[in-house]
Amino acid sequence: MKESIVFMFSGQGSQYYQMGKNLFSNNQTFRKWMLELDNIAENIMGESVVKEIYHGKKGKVDVFNQIRFTHPALFIIQYALAQTLIEDGITPSYVVGTSLGEFVAAAVGNVISVKEALEGVIYHAKLTEENCSKGGMTAVINKSNLFFDTPIIRDHSELVGVNYDNHFVISGEVNKLKKIHEYLNINGIVYQELPVTYGFHSYLMDPIEEAYKDFISKIKYHQPSITFVSSQKGLVLKEIPKDYFWDITRKPINFPMAIEAIEKQGRSVYLDLGPSGTLANFAKQNINNHKEREIFVTFNLFGQEVMNYKKIIETLNNNDEINMEERKMVAYVFPGQGSQQKGMGGELFDEFPKLISKADEILGYSIKELCMEDNKNQLGQTEFTQPALYVVNGLSYLKKMKETGGTPDYVAGHSLGEYSALFAAGAFDFETGLKLVKKRGELMSKAMNGTMAAVIGLEEGRVKEILAENNFDSIDIANYNTPSQIVISGPKEYIEKAKSVFENAGARMYAILKVSGAFHSRYMEAAKEEFSKFLEGISFTEMSVPVISNVLARPYKQDSIKKYLADQITHSVKWTESIRYLMGKGDVVIEQVGPGTVLTGLVKNILKEAQPLIVDEEEENTQEAPLVLEEKVEQIQDAPLFVEEKEKQEVLEIQADKKAKVKEEKVKEAKVKEEKIKDVKQVKEVKQEKQEKQEKQEKQVKEVRQAKEAKEVKAKEEIAEASNDIHEKKSAVVEAAGKYKISASSLGDDQFKKENNLKYAYITGSMYKGISSKEMVVKMGKAGFMGFYGTGGLMKNEIEEAIKYIQGELSEGQSYGMNILYNPVEVNKENETIDLYLEYGVRNIEASAYMSVNSSLVRYRLKGLKRDKDGKVFSENKIIAKISRPEVAEAFLSPAPEKITNKLLEENKITSIEAELSKEIAMVDAICIEADSGGHTDQGVAYALMPAIIKLRDEMVSKFNYGRKINIGAAGGIGTPEAAAAAFILGADFIVTGSINQCSVEARTSDEVKDLLQQANVQDTEYAPAGDMFEIGARVQVLKKGLFFPARANKLYELYRQYNSLDEIDEKTKNQIQERYFKKSFEEIFKDAKEYYPQEEIEKAERNPKQKMAMIFKWYFGHSTRLALSGSPEQKVDYQIHCGPALGAFNQWVKGTEMEDWKNRNVDKIGEKIMEGTAELLTKRIIALTK
């Protein structure tokens, strides 16, 4: 049975200059219809529409949005194409249009005449221009419930169309749409502004309702001769309502229901006759089994309509089934760096002047002069080579399209050439691609002291053997060009050393390439990270042709473009496998597009030396995200349940280990008791000595007792006197409590708030890797709080950028602070951070994870020392030390150690006056006592720690006669008013929150992490080793629910304690760690470690097997943090998320309120809610306690 054919017609937003030009030039029927329709339009409006469409000075990139032309233009081009197809034997069974496209569908289906339809769209444009305010339309790539759930969108626009489940359109005033765009940008939601200047389908059309309804009332409707499917009503219409052509311009579009109505009738072939091919994509998204449907595009921006039209005619005309097997498939491949040559591009520059002009503007120099003349010898420099090749590749492709009128079946590019392939596939426009390669070239050009070499005549396996046998661990494989041509990459010194080794091993040739860096290797990691950030601001459109990825040698997935482009910088180019993949697709002609013949030669050799790679559909669909066993886990309370017994056994082993430890501790305790019994004699002797001493002191004790009794008598008399008046005093207290209401701003110490210019005695503590972001710090500062930026794990330039941002956003007097995290390995990094703080005048720092005072902190503290008008010493540079141990608190409550100050003085890092003044002031302005917090913690109990350290503080202030009070803050476990109230009652001058802020809008972590945190309860945390203090057994508190990180991290620490080297660990355990935990070998990890650890640390590790084991195990902690911050779907169970039980308590507190959803949690609002709740609670408690 022959399948039904559906003609689809699009509306405003799909138009562009020069649309359909190739078909207009090459197909006489289409040209005839275009000109006939243009005559009708010209008679109505007095101007030629076709002349405007093919304007001699306008290109496809120019904005085409004057509706007096675009309205009729869209009608003319689509109606002309429909009639051309019908004349060639392709007759539709259904017609369906969206918005203005419904006029075309109605004319093709003979509901109204062509003249009436053209008059209708032209008159609508005229009325709109004369009576309606300007507006706009925006397509949002998200579910339509976003519109209803988001007030800023709902209140500032109208929902005017749903194209498929994850794509809707809004319409409204320009200034209101801008506000929406800002919101979408902030929340990372992709959108696209449509090229229109009016808010169609919205209230902005209402001024013309009466006039337009009057006009269309004169139109005579006929019964459709072709089944007419309405996108406005979402159903088949046999009769057209009288106001229908007003409704299709004013009411919302419901394209999914229209497709559903067609699908109910049976299988169909869909033809998108719109200029941009958008409806073909929308149709695919709305058909569950769209792979079983044939969906054709005719026009597109690349001018491929001649070939597309031919394909439609060949496959549909008089055929029951579409059979494409007779046509040979074509793959275009684009060359990368190394193919550049002076003179490349030739006449292409003159053929595409508009694009060249835009290229010059983006690059800041003449691309034509660079390629044709290269007077400054820059063509071989990476930052110039890459843009030059991209431009020439792109122009070559466009010319190819002009010449053939065809579109390839596949595209691929070698390294840089992949960007040209993505351009050809429509992933981005020419300008966007050029901006990407410009940035890529700039970043890669910064890589120094590296190079690459081509090894010819040896296969992949042998190359790897030679590298391993000769300890060339610093060399990576960069390109698999052919089975017998492998390119290696690494430090220049080692690439040069390897030359003789490879030549002696039988390589036919070892050619060191003329490149400035070790491209496609681990040495490009810094460039990759920076490029990843750049990619965040780029949007990609749907690819129309499969692009074979260098990284996977499989087609790109739409949602992984950014990831693949970033990974490509450090990843090997799998060119051999890519070509083998194309070979496996059948009879594919592979043709190089771009300068030179390098790829032609490589492809030729691969065809000779390699076999086709046959990939079944299931593997191809799952290759990007293979199922990770751990991600199938569900958790009930603590115990993970696996679908495989091996993983379940792993958890049971961990639990068994814990039980064994408890038993072992009990045995030890019993032994200690036995030892004590054996030493009874010795104990008796000690007691005898004590008795003798006691006898000597009896006299003094007696005298003290007598004095004490006298005091007690006097005290009883005073109590008796007070008791007579007790009821009156109690009544007075109750009355006062009733009148006095504690406020959020009155909580805490007044001195602390005054010195820090705070409204509230409330601080957000720092969180690692900038999770406590610069936006969070600014938000807090503006609301009268103080926030600390989390600098741990960040580079100097990131910290500097954050300081500049915060200082630029906050006004004079608004408070902020920066964190300094103890770094026992990279001491210089700590000093550099302090230098930064001193340079930018950062006045508040939070010292975290310090076990003692060091020179960095002393230098910061002393550089701000002064005397006030009363002669008291104070420091402009304030330190809040986060501690959880009394001995550490004592060190910070003391003056700077004399030994350190003397050394700093000798090194001229402080002055003699600063050294002298340091004796009169403590190292800190405040101590923050960390109890059971997320992250670094000693598992302290606030009720025990607070009184002890407050007493210690008082003693130290008295001992050193400090001129001011040192404030005490409380942190850990504070997520509710009850917890905050307890802290203030215990004597806290201020409180610090942490975990609850990680699950907020401003937190710089992934949405995946925030989703997990939002579900946490108080029991869902666990203690695990701290990666940065792994060797000394420091602990951090982390999220446990749904994750395996805590169990695995604890397992690694136990192995570290138990063994002195990796070699001592049994093979089963080692394999489990490498395959399940790390997904990498120990040697691969150690190889990576060499790139970021100081050389002396690497040398120590190579000499000391236990230190090497620690270095490798510590990699897992950094890796697990990166997974969490990026929200990587891979190894999700390995996320390391620092978190305390405070978040679970907070989640329970806000359950059922707006703040239950983390997207409504702003840090300043969280702070206000807690402080206000605390004030209210304390007021009630005081009244209750004094009754």
C-alpha cells in the first residue's frame, strides 16, 4: 500500500533572504510558479516580493523581518514548491500549516483561492504595521510547564505555541522579553529569538481584530479537496469556521496535536516545504517511532534544495517504499592543522565577500591576506593557522554545495577540521564556528615546550609497547591516522629522545612535526578547561548530517557537542576508526573538502590496510553513555542494593570490616584491664605516696574549710533576704519578657556587627572550589550579612577574578570575606593567595583546616597592624579561624609566634614596628567553633566545645591583656531556628551556616548535586577521609544517600593504613579499585599526578612506595569532587558532596513551603528566615521559662 503524503508549511520566523534560490535558478516549474504568484502580489501591494527575496545586496545572514515582504514571501515560496511537486506527480493526502503556513495549506487544499490567500496575508501585514506595537517572539527549548511554573515568564509574555514536548514559543513586548531572556540565561535555559518584529498570536495583535475579521468575512470558504489538518485546533477540519483565519494569527499553535491527528490515520511520509526545515524536526519529535517514518526537508540555509528535491521525486514518485540503497552515499572530510599552505583559498575569498567581511571583523585582521600572502609568516602559528583553515574549509564546502546542489550523508574532520564538519552539519553558523576556532587556537598556542612526531611503519600495539618498554610515560598517542601511521605527543625533550628508539625498533620514518605544543595530550588540560568555560556561552542548533567524532569515532550526539569539543583537545584523534566506521556503512564515497590532499592519502591507506567497522544500532545508540552498573543502584537507608552480587558483596565486606573493628576494640579494652590488674602493687605504692602528701596538707585544708563555712553562713543570710521578694521579681521578669521582643537584627554581639558593618550576626562559610560563589558573597553582602568566598582548589587567576567581581558589585561598607585553606603540600600557593589578598585590600579572611599558626597567616595579620586613638593595637586585616580543637584555638588566641615574626622580619616581609605591635594582639578577631559540620570536622559536640573554648578565650584575653574582646562564632549543625537559638544561648556572638547554602540558587555546583541535597534527611551523611589531609586521617562529612563515595573512600584509607605499598595489596582488591572505583589503572593515575604535583613530591613518591600509594589514592578524592561539580552522569555514585546533617534538618523545616524546591532558595532569604525564626523562638522560650 502506498503511504500517504503530508505537506507541511511553516510560518513567521523561518524566512531568510535568498531562500530557494538554487531551485528558482534550476527548476523551470518552480520558477514559473514563483513569478506567477509574484505578479498577483505585485498587483495587490505594488511591489515585487521575489525581487526582495533575491535582493542583490542581501545574503542569507542578513535579517529579513519586514512583514510587508515576509508575509507574502513565505506564502509564495511554499505554495510554489507545493505546486511544483504536484506537477511532478507528488500529490499530498494531507496539508498542515503552522501560523501563516495555514494560509498556504488552505490554498493548496482549495479551501480558499490563491488570490484570496495572498490578499489575506498581505492585508494582515498592512494592518499589523499600521496599528500594532512592536514586539517579539522567542522559542524556548524546554517543557511548556516552565511557562506556567515561572512567574517572570508567565507574567511578561503569552504562550503562543507548543512545537513538541521540549519546545515552546512565547510572544510579547520587547522589553519584557529581555527580562525573560536574562532569566533564561542565568538559569542556563536555551532559547532562540525569532526574526520577527511583532508579537504574533498575542494580545499585541488585538488592535486589528475588528478590521481583520471584517476583511475575512468576505472570503468564501470551500470544502477541502485535500484533508486539511489544523495546527490551531489540533484536528482535521472538514468545514472552516468563519473567523478561522483570525484565530490562526491570534490563538496559540498546537502542532503536536495536528501530527497526532495525522498519525491516527496511519503511516505517512512527511514533506517539510518550509524554508528552514524546522517542521521536519518538529514532526520527528512528535512521532514516537519516527525512524519508521520518512520525513523529508526541501529548503535549508545551505541551498541544498535542488538535490533534496531530486531525492524526493526519485523516492516518492510512483514508489510504494522509499529505497535509498541504489544511491551511493557521500562523506565529506575536512583537513586539520598541517594542511595549511600559502595561497590556499584562491578565488573563494572573492566569491563569498560577506562571509570574509565578517571573518575579518571577528579576527581583527584580513584573512585573505593571511592565506594568500602571509607577509608576516603567521600562517604556521597555531592561533592563525586554525582560523585560516576553518575559513578555507568552510568556503570550500559552500562552493561544493553550489556546484553539486547535494548534501553529504556523513561529514568528519581531522582535529581542527571537525569544526568545519560541524558547520557543514548545521551545528552552528559560520561566525560562531570561527569564534570557536579563534579561541581554540589562542588557547592551544599557549602550550609551550611540547611537540609531536609521526611514527610511520609501526602499528598501534607496537608503538604502545615501545613507549612502555622505554619508560616514555610522559608521551601520549595523539592521532591514529592510519593503521601504520601513529602520531605521538609530549614534552619536546622526550619526543626528540624517542626518535632513535623508534627508528631502531623498525619505524620507516619518525618525523617531528612543526607544531608549537603537545596537542591532543594531557598537556593541553589547561586549554581544555578554559575552552570548556568558553563553550558554556555557545548555543548549538540541531545537526542535519551525522558528524563523526574524533573522540569516539561514532556520530555526535546533539546534547554532547560541548563535551566532545572540549574532550577533543586532550583526547586522541581516532581517525582510522572513524574511516572504518564509514566503511562499515556500505558503499560510501569519501571525499576531502578543503586545502591539500593529506586526508585523501590517509583515507586511501586506511581503505587498503583496514577492515570495515560494523556497528549495530544498539551499540551505536548506547556508546555515548554506556550503562554504569553503580547507577542502577537504589538505596534503602544505608545499605545499597545491587543487581549484581559482586557489588553487593563489596558493601557487605565494608560492613563486616566495621563489625570486626568494633570487636577488635573490645578485645583491646579487655587487655588494658588485664594489664591494670597486674599492676596493682605498683598502684598501691603510688597511693601510699599520695597519702603521705595528704597528711602534710591537712592543716591547710582545715583552715580553708573553716573560711568556707563562714562564707556559707553569710550566703544563706543573703538568700533568705532575697527569698522574701522572689515572687515580685519573677512577676517583673515575666512582664518584661512579654513587652520585649527579640529581633533578628538584635541577635549576636553588637561589637562584632559594628566592626563588620553587619545588620545580622550571621555568616555564610566558605565552601571548596568556589561552591560558595562570588554571586553568593555579593548576595549576602547586599543584604546585611557577610559571606566568605570558597577559594580551596581554585587557581590564582580564578581567585583574583572573584575578588574583582565582588569588590565591583558591593558598595562601600558592605561586607565580604575570602577563605584561605591550609595547604600542606603547596605552601607557595598559600603565600600567593595571601599576596593577592594584601594587593587587593581584602580585609576579612576565614582560615580553614589549620592545625597551627603559620607564616602566611602571620604576615597577613601583621601587615594590617595599627594603633587606634586610644593607643590600642588593632589590625585592619581580620582573621576568623575555624577550629574544632581547644589546642588549635589556643594557638590562634595567642599573639603571633615570636619565631615566625623574627623570621619574617629577617626576610623584610614585615617591619620592626609591626613585629613589636604583634605582641599586643591575638592572631584572630574571632574564633568560629565547628561542631558536626559538613566538610572538615572533628565530629565535635557544640554543647561541649562552646563552653570550653569560651572559657579558654576569656583566660587568653586576660593572660595577654588584650584591648578588645575576641568573638566566638558557632558553626556546624545550624539549619533551623532551634539550632541557631541553641548556639546563641551557648554564648555565640555570631553563627555560621554552610551545608544549607550548597543547596541554593547561588551555589556553584551542579543541578544534579542540588537535586540530591534537596532530598537529604538528617541521617543521610557519613564521615569519610579528607583528600587534602588523607595521610593524617582527617575526616570530612559527606552526603551518603544514593552514593558510594563514603564507603569507597573509607576503604582506601583502611588499605593505606594496613599496607606500605600497592604491591602488598592482593590482586583482587587492586583490580576492584582500578576497575570499579577509579576506572583507570594506578600507573595512569600516577602519570597524571606528575603533571600537577611539585617535582620534589613526585621524587619522594618514587622513592617511597607508601607515599606513592597515598598520591594515587588521593586522586580519587579530587576526581569525585570534579564529577559532582560538573554533574557528570558517569560515575554518579562516586560524587563527593560535603554536607552535614544541618541540611537534612533545614529540608524538613521548609517542607511544604516555597523553599522546599532549591530553585527558590536564595542565600539571603535563607539567612533572614533563620534569623527571624530564631528571634521569634527565643522570645517565646524566654516568656515560657520565666512564668
